[in-house]
Amino acid sequence: MKIRRKLPKPSRSGHPAYIIGYSSPPPTLPDLQAWFDLEYGGPIRLRTGADPVHEANAHSSMVLATHGPWTAAFLMSLPASEADAWRDRLGWGHRFAGYVVPTPTMPQQASDSVLHVARLAKGLSLLTDGTAYDVITHAYLNPSDWKDRPLEQFRVGDHVTVKQDAALEPGLDWFFTRGLVKFGLDEIETFRPVGLPSRPVMETLAWIAEEIMRIGHSPKVGATVPMKALGLSVRVIRHRTVSPSEPPLTLREITWHETV
């Protein structure tokens, strides 16, 4: 008897990377396979297996998509009740929906894996003239919004965003990233007095996030990290988790100053 291997578990967050709302009925697996092979060079291998969350629904099964050394899982068609729940939450008009889930990977392959997941979400949205919702960055991506680049032109800004919000402490603005968690890293944050220009802070936070990705790990609390390429010295002040963010944000607060 052939032993059936279990599909990889979702990422450590347990959340889908993208929810895709369809303007037409879900595509077929051959449609997605043909599109992917044409766009990125095949073959992509698609293997269907049981999804423990939806195993009672015969029409819903998790599919493992493998392209070279990279894998991701997706559910082509959510049950109507879940698709309706996402429609209400996200405020779109799509009756059908699916999602893409990252699978565990080695840290050195994180960028390639994130790109593979994004390409699957792009394919599902293009084939259905739909909308993809990035669960981590809270970004909506219509077919015309996708920025496709080869692996050697990977850009952090395509997958990590910097946000600004009011801080709980009066008189302060809160700046923070969303997306570093995709690469197995904590998000970073900083605070500035209300009324100061925000653009320089957001640009610098984005540059620091990219440098942390290059380093490959989140600096420890209390550490001072020289970032010579940026002309900065960055200090990590504290570590905290913000809830009820969805998904919760794990953050490292930083400050920085210019070096000569």
C-alpha cells in the first residue's frame, strides 16, 4: 500500500498569506498550471491532499504547489459561508474566494518562498479578474497592481510596507512595518513627536527593514547595530506584541542616529 504523505503545515502564524476574491467562478488546476508555466517556466507541480480544516467539504482540498525548491499551499475554493465572511470583512463584492498559505522554509530561502506565494496569488487573481488581499500588509491588489520581477530583482518594498498611526501616548506618532514577519523576522517600530515630517521617518524605517533582511535575523533588545551602508547606528529598545491586531504584531522598537 502506498503511504500518502501529509501536506506541509501552514506558516508559524497559521494565517493565509493572501485571500483572493474571484469575480468569476474559481479557475481549474490545469488553468492555473498552464498560466504559471507560461509566465515563470515550468513545470509547476500541483498535488492535492486533505485539508483538516475543510475535510468535510468534498469540493475543498488543499493543493501543494511546488516550483523548483519552493513550495506553497492553496485552497482554490472556500466554502460559501467563509467566502461570504471574507466578503463582509474586506468590503468587496466577490462571491467566490480562495487563499494561499506559505509553508515552512529555510531562512536563506525566505525571499524566494515569499515571491512564490505572491506569484500564486497573482495567478488566481488574474485568472478570475479578482482581488488579492495581503493579510500581513493589509494591501488590496487588483490585476493591474501586481509588480512582477525576476528573482534577481527581488525588492523588499513589494512585500513590506511602512505604516503611520496615532500612538497611545499623546503627542506621538507611531511608525511601524508590516511584512517582515513573512521572512521570519519581527516587525520594527519607532515613535516621533506629532507634527514632524513623516516621509523621512517612513523612508528610513523601510531602509532599516531591508538591511535587517540582509542581516537575516532580528537584532536583540539592547543591541546597537551599525548599518554602514545607510550611514546609521540603530539601537533596539524593547520587544512587544500588539494585540488585537490581526494577525498580532510582534515588534522591536528602534531608534537611530547618523554616523560620520
